[in-house]
Amino acid sequence: MKELLKYLEIADKMEAWIIEKDLSQGEKLPKLAELMELYGVSKSTIVKALERLENRGLIYQVQGSGVFVRRPKRADYVNLIDNNGFTADLPTHKMASKVLTLRKIKPPKKVQAVFGPEQTEVYEIRRLRYIDADVLCLEESYFRTDIIMYLNEQIAQGSIFNYVRELGIAIGFSDKYLTVKKLDQKTADLLGVKAGDPALTINEIYYLTSGEPFDYSTTTYHYENSKFFIQSNA
Amino acid sequence: MKELLKYLEIADKMEAWIIEKDLSQGEKLPKLAELMELYGVSKSTIVKALERLENRGLIYQVQGSGVFVRRPKRADYVNLIDNNGFTADLPTHKMASKVLTLRKIKPPKKVQAVFGPEQTEVYEIRRLRYIDADVLCLEESYFRTDIIMYLNEQIAQGSIFNYVRELGIAIGFSDKYLTVKKLDQKTADLLGVKAGDPALTINEIYYLTSGEPFDYSTTTYHYENSKFFIQSNA
């Protein structure tokens, strides 16, 4: 396992290096041979690490020319490609959560449709999430209790994804569905806006690296306090 | 060139095959050896083609277990990862455009900031885009005239990206910035909704595979006629 995931570790180190050096879009990375020496790993590990960074929209590779940095030119946008969570996306801000609901329940139908009929119990968590002093979003999540076996309010006040990773659970990929709507009174009240005001709703399913879904979330964003970016490489 | 892009051709064939067979999420693809035989190409070409499909959110690979299909479980959502355009994203719908503006101009400041100060001329294109009989969005695009040297209204009524590809220009990656707002009267009138109604605005910069930006667009979506998905693999 450790050996297989070496490239992920190197990818994380390269990302930290790009941020630390504050490299900007279009700046060229060192050549393969230099990167191999710098990180003390094989060519195939560097190649896989670069692919990982390309997938995440952090670099682009030009055949015969080299590897170049991609970075958003605008601060404070939430990254819709990486699955690191707000805490990692918005490092210059103070993120906080207010837990509205945290309980184990029988999954609602829409959740069971995603997790499968054999799923008889889930954690339901509703949180208001704040960026600095402002409301960012209302998040309603369902986690499989056979994968995330323990959660409490203190954990839910921080980054649940960080907690999941600390448990040694490997978060893989996600499906996200976006729609825009006018808010109902109840949700508007929670977000501190008016009924009828606009909102982006993102419906997300997160999978483990094994392909198993473990988190089903619906997040409704405060339209004035949220903005998003996607660095697509396809 | 042809040789280098072989894996892209194979990736396209595999994608067409997945769609034709109507494989659903979680279905397993044939093993590497079978794919090599099926497409008559080397292992490295198959590996690169699979990476391409993984980047685009069409498959996921589980170490030691195989390659599996990823497909959105909901129809009619616009893919925010692939850069194929609506025509490819919404194959069961009739897409059309009404060209409002098509002219060569000196780039506005916001556009020159992206293309660089040496860019003295761009095509400005404003289009209303329709899905079946409904307005999907208002799109305002700027193309570099030194890359897209010729455009006319007939081309702009169809897929400009298909035209660009037919010119042999290789579209690479994109940066997309998303915000939600209340519409002003003028844009609302064009979209056929009311002033103050919600809208998602996506500001996009498209790059060639060389890393050069060639298209700067701002698209404002009809909130009831548009929905989006992102299959992230990061």
C-alpha cells in the first residue's frame, strides 16, 4: 500500500512547493531528471505524480516543451475539482461550522438509492458553514455508518474529510450536480437572506478509491458569499 | 503528431463504445490485454487513453481490481469538465444559436488582461443559445483573430469549437469561474425571465494544448433551463 501511494505523497509535496514558491500560471517546472533527484524517486513515480497534479488542474504538460504551472488568478474561489474541502481551498480564511443536526437515522429514500438497499443506517449531519464572519452555505450530509463508524459534534465542527482521512479511509472521486434556484423561506432564514433570493445548490456523491459511495450531500450556497472555479484539463 | 495523438483517438473510440453499449456506473471494462487486441495498439497507448478517460471523469481505476465505468445517473446535465460544448453534452437535444453580434474589435481591457497586451484584435461574438425550444444561455465570447482567423455568422450558428477542431487547432484545457447573481433587466429580457431572477454566470478561459489562451467567454444561464455536473477524480 505505502509503495503504491508514493506518487500521491510526491504530488502533495510538489503542490506544497508550487504554493510555497508562489509560482504563477505558465511558469515552468524543473525537468524530469531534476525532479527525480529533488524527491529521490524513480521516473515512473514522478510521471504518476505529474499526472495526478494535471488531473487536479494544477499543472499542464506540453509535449516536447515541458511542464507548466496552472493556478487560479483569482483568490477566494472554491475549487470544484479537488475534493479537499473548504478548509484546504480557502487557506487565508477562518472556516467554522455550526452543527444543526447530528444523528444516526434510517436513510431517506434518495440516500438509499445512492448507497444501495442494504444500507440501513446513516449519519445525518446538517451544518451551517461560515467563511470568516459570513455564512457560506447550508450543508446536509449523509455518511455511511459502516464506513464512518464514529462521529460527534466536535468532529463535525471541523473538517469531517480531514477526520475521515485520519481514519485511514481513502477518499477517491465525486459526482457533483449543480442547479440554481430561488430560495424558500426556511432555507433563506438559515442563510440570512430573503425568500426568493438566488442560490446555487450542489448535490454531491463522494466515493472511496474503491468506487464505493460513502457520503451524499446537498449544499445550498449563499449567493453573495460564494464563488467557484474549475480548472479542467479535458 | 499523428502518432502522439493516437491515444486521444483510442480514448474517443472507447468513449463511443461505452455510450453505444450503454454501460452504467460500476460496470467493468475489459482487461488491458483485451483492450490492446481490440484496438490493435500498444499497452502504453491503452494506458494513456485510460488516463485521458479518467481525467474526463468517464472511468475510475481501482488498483489491483480493474477499470470501471463512471456515468452520470441523471440526463440533461451540462458537463463542466469536458470541453466538448453543449452539442456533444446534450446529444438527445436540438441545440441552436441566434447570433446577436459578430465583429472584429479591439479587445476590451478585461479580455486584453487575459490574452496579453500584444493582442490588438479579437472576434466578439454574442449568442443566445437554445436547447430544443428553450433559451439555455446568453454567451459573450472573444476569440483571438491570430488563432481563429476566420468566422462568419453561419459558423457561429453552429458549434464554434467543432469548427476550431476542423481547422486542426488543438483545444487543451480551461479555467472556469462560477458565480450566482440576480439578473439585470437587459439580460433578463434576452433570457426571457424577470429582472432579479437568479442566474449562474460562468466566466471561462480556454487554452490550446500549448497553454496559449484563445477564447474568453462569459455565459449567463437561464436558471430553470440549465443544470450541470462535474465528475471529479481528484
